[in-house]
Amino acid sequence: VKADGTKVFDLEMRAGEKEFRSGQRTKTWGFNGDHLGPTLRAERGDKVEVRVRNTLDESSTVHWHGMHLPARMDGGPHQMVRPGATWTPYWKIDQPAATLWYHPHPHGRTEQHVQRGLAGMFLLDDDKSAALPLPKKYGVDDLPVIVQDVKFDGAEFDHGRGLMQNVGFLGDRTMVNGTLDPHREVRDELVRLRLLNASTARTYSFGFDDNRRYTQIATDGGLLERPVQTERLQLSPGERAEIVVRMRAGERTTLRSFPQDNYGDAWNTRFGGADDSFDILQLRAAEALRPSPALPQKLGELEVPDGSDAVRARHFDLKKSGINGRKMAMDRIDETVTRGTTETWTVRNTNGMPHNFHVHDVQFRVLEVNGKIPPPHLRGAKDTVFLPNGTTMKLALRFEGPADPDTPYVYHCHLLYHEDEGMMGQFAVV
Ligand code: C2O
Ligand code: CU
Ligand code: CU
């Protein structure tokens, strides 16, 4: 903490090695360690500064996914950090409590940099969520769950993509927080899991092996208005959700990913990974559990716009070959939005394969999915949404600025192979 109260974090991008499987070392990248990065945490109203040092032998960036902040601090493809250099973004946290994350964003190489292990969580807190009776003992009844799929090839991660795999790389195993076949002892009746899909291409449908119901309490950008009971929750790359699961003394239950039936045709279902299932994380309850308070019926108030004051409508046609027919160009700003205004963005995928859509700087509201009101799990603050083939979504976004006509933010498909191939565009706030 600096004299003016600014919270300072140090992040160093490093090359390392890690023993994921006994006796076999794999070359990795990490922040401040061999693989993945520390969980950063700040409160609404905090001023933060991150010293990002790059000790790798290539340039990269660090982007704060889900964060509202000035474009120059965003860590997108324009804020490259050269080998040996330190980049020091600073901003003020001005958004609700949420599970955000950070990862590299160098244009054309994001998939590789994330896959090697550069990713971490950035948790935000605020007074309203702190006052709610939710599980909140970090590492005890409030657990980060970073889900990634991997494939090993000797001392390296296998980054290969099958010829048929038009979504990008799909691994044959999953890890949680960098651990294969993970399990976790729990000692509380209610356990909160902060799920982050940090995979490069794979979408998961989360549920438990015994099909128990659990409670979703948050989406990408923070708490839902009220809890949602469910058995399955689909998260595409970049999306987060917080869920609370009730445990019984002495039992075991396994968080799994189940097959998904909304990928469209048999080709995409098979080669896009929708047929696959994985055991993600086993929870093992102690013989005696500490009682947890009942979950509140009312969680938060959404701060996302409802679209009623929208001044402009834009349309985005998602294709692997580019958004609105254009591939990303670093020196072209595709859209210019006005500070302090709300817009609706209609995003459409008729490309015959799954995509998703992520917008930097903002948390948005999903107004419609294929012309209908969205399902409960999408009625929260979102920054990334999954669009299987044949999906159209109407979003409401409010751009708070600050204005910076020269430094754009980006929007893109978060299937990182697609993003790297140019499925990305730029917008500036003026
Ligand atoms: Cu998580 Cu533009 O990224
Ligand atoms: Cu982002
Ligand atoms: Cu895509």
C-alpha cells in the first residue's frame, strides 16, 4: 500500500517447469511462479496499481478481463510489454463485487500464452456483498476453480489442434487451478465455487455426478438479483459463475462437465467437444460440517443498463473469417461510441460453428436470446456470452469512459484460436 492508499500488486511473467504428473516435468509459464498466478483482490473504491514485469523472451500483455478501466490500462493488444520491461497500469475500482480474471492478450498469440499457464483470478469486493450471509472464507468455503483442458506431449504442453477442430485446441484432460484429478476436503455445509472457464476453446456444462441441484449466485460481473436453482450451467471460454453447493457430512460428490446438445449439427457436436464429459473436481465432506447460514433470497441490484435509454443500435455478424466481414486490424478503429451513452448491440452467429462474444471495459445486460427473454442464468451482469450456431443475442451496454479517441478497447470471440485469427474488432470511447 502506498502513502496515498493505492494498493500495489507485483506480477512477474516467468518461464518455469511444473510436475503435473509424477516424475514428468512440463515447461510452463506463470505469474510470480511456475504456473498460473496469484489471486489478486481489491475493493470497490480502491485505487490499484499493478507492476507487470516481463521476464519472458517474448513480448506479451496482461489484460484485466471484466474490469471497467481506462483503455490505456486495459492490457489489450496495444499495451505490449517487451522482454525485460515493466508496465505499470493504475486505476480506481468502480464496479460491484465480482470474480474477474487476468491473462495475456498479444495479438495473434493469446491462445499460446494462456495455454502455457498465464492466467489468474482478480476478485472484487464491496460493502453490499460483504454484508450478505454468503460463504466468504477464501480457500475454506469460498474456492477459486480455474478450469482448463490440457494435453501433454513429453516435456511440453501439446498445443496441436486436430484438422476437424474448428473451435481451436481441445485437450483430453482437465485441471483445476493447475492440478490434474483434483479433490478438495470441505468442512462447511455450504461451499461457494467461483468457476472460471480459462480454457482456450472448450465450453463446459457444469453439474454434479449425482445430479444434485445447486444455486447460482453470480454471473461474470457480480451477484444476480436473486439466487437461481439449477442442475447444469454452461460456461464458454472466459465466462465465470459463482455457485453454492450444499454438502452432507461424510459424502463425496464430483463436479463434472456433461455433454451439451446445443452445438447444432453432429459435426460441431463431435469435433467441437460437446460430446465430451470430464470429472472436474471432487468434493469430500468431513464427518462433521460447520453449519452455514441460509442463503439470502435477495442478492444484489444489477448495475447494468436495461436498454430503455439506448441511443444507438449496432449489429455484429460473427464469422471465423472476421466480425462484420473484417479481420482485426491494429490500426483500424471499427466503432466509435459516445461516453455516457447506452447502446444495444445485436450479435448474430450463423457461421455453422460455435462462437462467443466478449466486450472489454463493460458489463452488459442480455436483453434477448433469439427474440425471447434470456434464461435466468443470463439475467445478470455479463461480459462474455456463448453463441452456438443459430443464436442471436441483443445486449445493452453503457460506456462510462473516460474518453480516449486514440486508444481503443476490443471486442472479440473468446475462443482464442478464433481471436488470434482475427475474430476481433476495436471500439473507442469519445
Ligand atoms: Cu479475456 Cu479480450 O479477453
Ligand atoms: Cu477482456
Ligand atoms: Cu469464435
